Amino acid sequence: MDAIFLMNNVWIVVCTVLVLFMQGGFILLEAGSTRMKNAGHIAGKTVFTVGIVSLVFWAVGYGLIYGKGNAFIGFSKFFYGDATTMGVDLAGSVDFFFQLAFAAIAMTIAFGGFAERAKLSAYVIFAVLFSVLVYPVIAHWIWGGGWLAEHGKQDFAGSTVVHLTGAMAALAATIILKPRIGKYNKDGTSNDIAGHNQVFTALGVLILWIGWFGFNAGSTFGVADAFFGYVALNTQLAAGAGAVGAMLVVWATTGKADVPTTLNGALAGLVAITASCAFVEPWAAVFIGLIGGIVVFFSMRFFDKKKIDDPIFALSVHGTVGVWGTLSNGLFATPELATVGQAGLFYGGGFEQLGVQLLGVVTCGLYAFVVAFIILKVMEKVMGGIRVTEEEEIMGLDLSEHGGYGYPEYLPTPNTKTGA
């Protein structure tokens, strides 16, 4: 068996594990950014929805993306079971494993719009439907040889496919579920519902940062020319620039170097560079990440003013910045690195690639939002609502949905001596 083939497969399995480990980062990020009474629920639902996505992706998701079909969708490779271990690229099961991890990330991003107010049953049903009707369609369009791939759409590791898709589903959820109790006052002013643990949030961001090297560098699908090192370099520079950009803009605007904003800036830099990490030069990666960090700050403020309650800022970090990251290819992609599509505007490519990137953003964003909105509206009618009751929300989803508490030592218990 060829040594390079073996190394490629080992590399992608390692990268897949890194991407799956990002779920741990999301658990800490989302739990730390919300209230203690929902922490156990957040951790638990993240794990079981990864399980749901895994089964659905095996049954139909992979086939809808990569099966033989048409420009819109694939129609083969359902109930995936390719045991082939020889080839010039990757073993079939290794490729499947890697792609599954990406689908699970998109789902987790979408659930950011459900935070602290959705029924557990809504998570279960939406996880299935999103994994069949939303994510695979967009992934097929761009990565599975669909119509956007034919146009030369550049999205190396998923600023559109994963991040924008998940964010637009989250937007549909936040609109339908409406804001959390106490978030907005009658006069339209907003109250800060602070997360309960900034250390959790920071550790979650660091885990996501590390996992992103599997996300981006793994998308090279090989080790032969060590190009994954270049992709990792661009990823690191953009993340650092995003953190610095967000910290500076919030500091200049409010007089305080707000920690959550800085952390979201790092994630914004990572999201922004995900589409272009293999197509741009390092200086451009710094600029892309820096702008991502600045954009996320103003985007967070914009959604808050519009009374769209986004507890973990999924709409801004993954949505608004996902758009910027996708469009940046149309500006900075170099002729030498643009193995897909054309060079960007600043490298003599004109507006052609920028137009293709814009087309992809608009069509994918609209599709994800509209289909997710319809799914959730139907679920709301059939299920008699997808939001917990006011009493359950005040109590917290740990107790109301699971009958336990993420921090059991804080749960009042009867005095064993007095029986009180």
C-alpha cells in the first residue's frame, strides 16, 4: 500500500478527531455564555444531537451531498458502507468520517438560535430535518459538484457551507422562538443577560481555535506537499487578528476591553478565513481576520437593536462574518492559489469571482433561512409550540426538560434532619 496514501488517511482521521473535539468547545462556549440553570441541558443536547446527525448523515446525508444526481442534489450512496481501503486519495470511510464532522458543526451552530428557550423535542426533530433538507443541499451545491461548484464558487473549508448555513437556520429559530424572558424592556431597551462563566467561554474558544486546524488544514485532504502548514499559518494569523480587532474596537467604543467581545473576535477571525485559507497570502489573512473581528462587534450590536435575541452570537460570528469571509475570496484570491474559480479583484481577476461569491452567499443564505423557517413553523403548529412555558424557562431547562441540574450542589434539597 502506498505510503502517501496511508499518511493522507492518517492525517484526515486526526483532523476529523480535532473537528469532533470542537463540539467540546461549543459546549463550554454556549454553557459559559448562558445561565447556570441551563448548563446541563446545553451539554447534553450537544452530545445527543451529534449522535442524531451521525445516523442521519450515514443514512442519507452523505449520499445527498456526494451521490450521483444533478446540479441540485445527489441520489446515491445512501446508508453508506464503502469498505474500500485502496485508492489514490482517501479511503471512502475516512472521507465519510471527515464530512460527517462538518455536518455536526453546522447543526451545532444552528442550535445557537434555540438557546435557553426551546423544547428538547424541538432539538430532536429539527436535527433530523436540518440534516436532510438544509445542510446536504448547500453542501452539494458547493462541494458535491453542484451548480455553484460549476460556477467556481470558492469555499475551501466552509464559511458558507457550514457557518452561514448554520447561522441562517439559527436566525429562523430566534425569530420564531422570540427573545428570552427579561431580555428586552417595554420601551425597547435591552438588558444584558450575562453568561455565568467567562472561564468556560474562554476555554471553549481555545478548544475551537485548536480544532479549527483540523477544520481548515484538514481540508487539504493530504500531506504530500505539506500545504496544510500554509493553511494552518493563515488560520492562526486570521484568528489572532480577529481577537485583536474586536478588542480594540470595543475598547475604543466603550472604554472597556470587553472579554466576551474579544473572544468572539477570535472566532470571527477563524470563521472569516475558513473560506479563503488556501487561496490567499498571509498578509491578506491578517486583514481578513482583522475585519472579521471588527465586523462581529457591530453585527452583535445591530441584532440587539433589532431585538433579535442571540445568546451566543451565532448570527454575528458565523453568519455576518461568514458572509465577509466568503466575499473576501473575490478580493484576495491569488492566481497561483486559486485552484477553484478565478483570482480576486485585487489580483487582476476583475469582478467575476466576487460576483460568484456574492451569488453563493445570497442563494445559500436564503435557502437555509427559508427552509429552516418553514420547518420550524410546521413543527410549531404540529407540536403545539416549540418553546418551553414561561414557568419552565424561569425554572431552567436543566430541571424542566431533564429533571436534574447541571450544578447539583446548588439545587435546594430537603434537610435530612428536619425534613424541611
